[in-house]
Amino acid sequence: MRILFLLCFVTLIITSCKPKIVEDKENMDSNSIKTSAIEEEFNFPEDWEGVWTGELKVYSPRGMARKIPMELHILPIDSVGYINSHQWTIIYGEDKEKGKRPYEFRLKDKEKGLYLMDEKNGIELESTLINNTFYSLYSLDKTYIMSTYERTSEGIRSKITSGSLEVSHSSGGTSEDIPEVNDHFVKVVQTALLKKNSLAK
């Protein structure tokens, strides 16, 4: 089950990786806000299709844990009865067969910007397209996962944030006007800048 693989992948990083602090100049530079830049509008699927490659960087609160190659293939497929149906294949690591995670990505509700990530095993994850970015938020086995794919002039920026559904801290709730607020600990963040591979077929 591919969603379970992602959970196991996150858990493996938390429990068995020996993180070392690595200065990440690329991420530091990308955090600077360019107020003069003109915001571009990208259409799905036309401006998303292709083979995108890059490096996945995995972080914990202790620093960068590891780096691995990552690919994202967004390619049109024939799917009877569905509109805007695409192959959405994620590949992690050097072994492209072992690290392959194939999905079918299709439109669910155009007005709401809703799409479905279909694992073809009974699991369908909703994604919402807002301002050039696909957002997904789901949970399993006491873990939440927030996934974003943003189309920019640089390529596609992927970010996955995960943590525990268990409440780590509570505050408020002192009166009718002040509600109780619960916090959830963020354990792992995975980021990648994927650029279009013009040589891919």
C-alpha cells in the first residue's frame, strides 16, 4: 500500500537515521521574498505535464537527515469516463523500480478545484488546487500528513509535513470566550525542487 509506504518512510527517518546538521544554502536563498516578482499563472494539466527530477531533502528538528534523488512523472493517460486523468508517478531513490509509486490523478470537481489521487487499491486521496498549488491533508495510524505540490517558474516544489495526531500541548479554555487550542507536534519535513527534464521521453 503506497500510503503506508510513505508512513513507513517517515517513521524510518525518525527512528533510524542519524541526522547531521547540514548548511543548506539553496533553501536559505529560496526563503528570501522577492516582492518585485510578477506572480505567474500556471494551468493544469498543460503546464504541469512532463518528467520532473530533483533531490528530496528530509529534515527533523535536529537538522537535515538525508538526501535522495526524486522524480515526478505527470503524463496524460486514457481513462474512460474521467476528465483530466493523468499518470502521477513518484520515484524515490536510485532504484527506480523499487522506489516507484504509481498513481492515477484525475479531476473530481472543477468548480471546487478538487482532484483525486487514486492508488488503485481502494484508497483515494483528495487534492485541492489553489493558486498554482495542490494541497492534500490526510491521516492514518495516528499520523497526519500535509502534502503540497507548487508549480512555479523554477519548476515544481514538493513539500510533505508529517507528525502525530496526538495532542502535544493544550492551552486556552479558560472561559466561554477563549476556546481550548490543541497543538500537534511536527516530526518530519520533506522538501524538493523538481525541474523539468527536457531529455526525458
